Amino acid sequence: MAATKIDVKYVAHLARLSLTAEEEQKFGAQLGQILGYIEKLNELDVSQVEPTAHAVPLVNVTRLDEVRPSLSNEDALRNAPARANGLFIVPKIVE
């Protein structure tokens, strides 16, 4: 368990959560275990480990950009409930 006491009520308030007393105890214990694990990780000597952005190398798997035929304006608007001047007409939503 972590050496510091976690103020679960404060953390819940920041997250805009309302917790029961039972949940506060449960989450307090879980947060303590997480901080304890982090303290254990801080004991490791990582001075010889090179910083990386990812644990495994990533390869870009996206397709190449190439010009391909697209939908015509008529096809895109075929099932539109309302249209004008080649555009979709949608209801105005302002709050």
C-alpha cells in the first residue's frame, strides 16, 4: 500500500462522481494498490534503457494515397430527404 493517504472524496469531487462510503473504501484501496505498484516500479534501475514512445515498433499500415473515382454529386444526394443547389439540407440546431 502506498505511504500517502489518498483523499478519495476529493478525487471523486474532481471527477464529478458521487460515491457511497462503501465505494470510497473500495476505490481508496484500489488507488493505494496502484500507487504501491508505481512505487515498486520506481525502484527499478532504468538508467540504461533508451526512452521510447511505444513498447513495440509500429509500422504504418495505411494505404497509399492514390486518385480513385468517387461518388458523383447525384449519387451522394440520391437518398437525401432534402437538398438544394447540390447540397444536403439539414435542420438548424442551435442551443
